[in-house]
Amino acid sequence: NVAQERISEFSELRSMDFHPLTERRLIFHLRGEVEIQVSDGGKQIFGPGDARLMEDIFGEGHHHQDLSPVIQAGVVLED
């Protein structure tokens, strides 16, 4: 089930230390690139056309680094 949808534009580069999310999200990258690092040290870069399912609502969460300005579509998922 979908609880909320939105398109977000971030013209300033964001860097967020490790943090969990408050809800599960499906994110579609429309412009720009971000690097996501998970707690086991794994990293992945996401760019236009990529989608990522974020389910880390407990524990250490993930680290987020914008590599360029970003436009993304996000969907908050309900259980």
C-alpha cells in the first residue's frame, strides 16, 4: 500500500551521517547521482533511471551523499 508520493528537487548537495528512516520508501532517481553506504560498509551509486527500496527503519541505517544536484520521486510504503 502507498501512503504518500512526492517529487523532490535538491539543488544543494546533501551529506547525511548514518541514520535510519522513519518509514519504508521506494525512491526513483530522475536526475543527479547519490551514493548510499550501508552499515556493513557496502556502497552503491544511484543515478537517473535507478530505483531503490529503503527499508532500514531500525538500527544504524545508512549514510547518504549527493554527488550532484538531485531530482527524485519518492513513495512512502505502508506495511
